Amino acid sequence: MTLLVLGLVIFLGIHSARIFAEGARGAFIAQRGENAWKGLYSVASLVGFVLLVWGYGLARQQPVVLWASPTWARHVAALLTLPAFVMLTAAYVPGNGVKAKLHHPMTLGVKTWAFAHLIANNTLADLLLFGGFLAWSVAVFIAARKRDRAAGTVYPPGRADRTVITLVIGVLAWTAFALWLHTWLIGVRPFG
């Protein structure tokens, strides 16, 4: 469990710099440059991610069950991840209507993904992993909306063709993950 917690602290910590250490982040960039920050951010993210994946895998070998999960929760979670995939896709397709409407679709996608997995899973490791990501995504979304208001950010309207592309890619990615990749990578069949 220690590796999981350490991985979460590193991964979510570096991803929280704009919330809790904006001044230090800005000073670092001013002194060393944006590329140095991106390098540090990338290395810390990778180290944190590897540790949390490794730690979660180890924790799954000796699960500490906290509650009984009903079977229907797995199906609800699998379906909730569909909009999560669309929102994650929207973060990367420029000019789409999903991003124009939600403003921060990546964060909302992570929030939906984490919530879906929290209702379907029942161990201490699940609570730490998915609960950590859920709490982080809520905090990041609030901070991002505050920055938008302070900066007077206006999001341009999305184009219909870009929105359709976003939806198609999101649905195809979700289908591939739900039907094949989740089983192959995680060892759990979402609809099985």
C-alpha cells in the first residue's frame, strides 16, 4: 500500500502545482524556463504513475475489502466511463462543442472515471486510488474555473464537425477499452 500512496502523492502532487504552488511553479519557470518545468513535470508524473500502478497491483493481491459491491454497480460504472472517454477526447480535439460547453473536459472526464470506479470497487486500494483521483479532479476543476473567471476567459463555440469527431473517437476508444483493453491491461472484464 505504501507504493500506491507514494505514487498518488507524487503523481497528484505534481498535477496539483497550479492549485497549491502556483507561485513556486511560476518562479521555477521564470528561473529555469518552461522546458525545464515540463521536464520535471514529465519525470515526476512518470515516476508517480509507475509507483501507483505498481502499488495498486500489489495491493490487489491482498485486498482489504471495505464493503460489498452489488453486481449492477459494475455495469453502471462501465456505462459512466462512456461520457468520461468522450470528455477525455474533447480535451484533445481542437474546436469541439464539448470543450466549448464544459471548458475543462479532461478534469470532468477524470472525475467521472474515478466516481464510476468508486461505485464498482470495494477495497482499500480502490478507495485510495479512485477516491484520490476524484478529490483531485474536484479541486482542479474548482481552481481552473476560478482562473477562468479571474482571467475573463471566453471559450469559442465549437464546430459541429469537430464535435462529431470528438464523439466518434470517444465512443470508439471506450468500446475498444471496455471490450478488450480493460481485460488485457487490468484483468477485469467490465461487462463480464
